[in-house]
Amino acid sequence: MLKWFLENIGNILIIAVVLAVVTLIIIKLVKEKKAGKHCASCPSGGSCPHCNCDCDKKGR
């Protein structure tokens, strides 16, 4: 088991870094959505009924 781990340490570290980055991105997107900041990426500027944000009311 230790031999396998040592042979694959590079792959394990790269996978760990990629997972950490993806996790941080998802956390950031969830926080922005809860705060209503996701409207900037809405093609309608937040005025569409599908994005569930009230950007027009917030002045964004």
C-alpha cells in the first residue's frame, strides 16, 4: 500500500488541488447566489423570471 501511495503521490496531489479549487468555486457561487450577486451573469440583467433575483429593485 505504501509503495502504491508513493508511486502515485503526484497524481494524488494534483487531484486534491483540483478538488479544492472546484470546492472553493462552488462555495463562492453559492454565497454569491444567496447574496443576490449572481444577476450580473444573467443575460437579461436579472429581469428574467428564471433567475429568481430582484436586481432591478437592488439597483444592479
